[in-house]
Amino acid sequence: MSNDVELTIWEHLAELRSRMLKAFIALIIGTAISVVFTPQALALLISPLARPPQAIHPTETFIVYFRIALIGGAAIAMPVIVYQAIRFVMPGLLPEEKKYLYFLLPGVTIFFIGGIAFAALIMLPAAISFMQGFLADLIENQWTLDNYIAFVTRVLFWMGIVFQTPLLMFFLAKLNLVTAKKLSRFRKYAIIVIAVIAALVTPTPDPVNMMIVMVPLYLLYEVGVILARIARIGKPDDEVKAPATT
């Protein structure tokens, strides 16, 4: 890091407001673009249902439409949002470190969309099929549109965030904060953490759906280890930044 300058609390708040405003504008623009594709996205999300969900409030369809558009807008605006967040938290990035950040930004959108696609095409159909069949001989599942889409979009968003793990590992390796060797040693603990995340993210309690989530998360971790190794080509594995001392 370089050019670190002490800022007052008011200057920090002004900087935070500026970064948040830029991220919000990017989100609005991304949402406006994604509105065009929202009907197709809605049709895809409700396709696993045995019957169309019910809208029981006058504004429910309108709200659901723009909730889906917002997720699409977040995917489009994700590079700007991540860039603004990192620049606020780490304002003293060196020119070389900024170059790594710029390199990762397109990947942020690709991995976020990949997480959404995985959830929409693989994870949610399996989970919804299980939930619709659970106690089907005793209970008739008739979900409302708002409740169903709120549940689905929450899963989509968090899977998109979780899919950023390899990029985060690559960036930390570029900053000399981690190495592939250390990440490999951490693998047995990572599996436990991945199992916990899978249990929290998986919308159903059955082990089959949990494994559907857990296996890709583990593969993402291994991809992150490979990227961390690539990030440190030409550097010794023990060249890791030590914590700053005062």
C-alpha cells in the first residue's frame, strides 16, 4: 500500500456516500437493462412448479417483476459495486494491485451470473421438486407468487456471492496475503466450512440437495487454489505479507 492519508470521520463518510452513490447509479442502470429480459427470467424461475403461483395482491405481480429485474441489475452492475467497495476499504492500492483489481472485475460478473445460473438451472429445480412432494398426500402446496420469488431471488443472490470465492482467493494471493500451499493445508477445514455454508444456503434439509450445493462449492475452492498458484508464479511460497506492527 502507498499514499496512505489520514482522513477525518467526516471525510470517510463523504467518501462512503460517494462510493455508495456510484454503486447505486450502476445498479439502477443495470436494472433498467435487465427489465428487457425479466419476462423470460420469470418464466424460467417458475418452470419447476407443478402449477403457476398465485398473485393475491393487486401490486404483487409488479413488485415481483422488478425484484427479478433487480437481481439481473445486480449481476450487470457487480463489477462497479465491487470496485467501489474495494476502493473504499483499500484506498491505498499500489498501481500493480489496481491492475489486478481491474483484471478481476469482468470475472466478478461472470462468476456471479454463473452462481445464479447454477441455482436457477440445477439447485432450485431439485429443491423445489423435493419441497412440492414433501407430505403431498396430506398438504396441498399452493405458494403465492411473492413468497415464492422472494425465496428464489434470495437463493440466487447468495449463490452468486458464494461463486466469487475463487476470485477472492486469487486477489488475496496477488496481494501476498495467502499462498496456494497454505490454502491446500487449509483444505480439511475448508470442507467443514463448505458443509456449513451448504447447509445454510440449501433451501431443504435433505442430504441430496445439500450435496448438490456442497460439491460445486468444493470445486470452486479447488479452482481458487489453482488461481492462487497462478497468481504467485515466479514468487516463493513463503513470501507472504506479515501483519503490520505498531
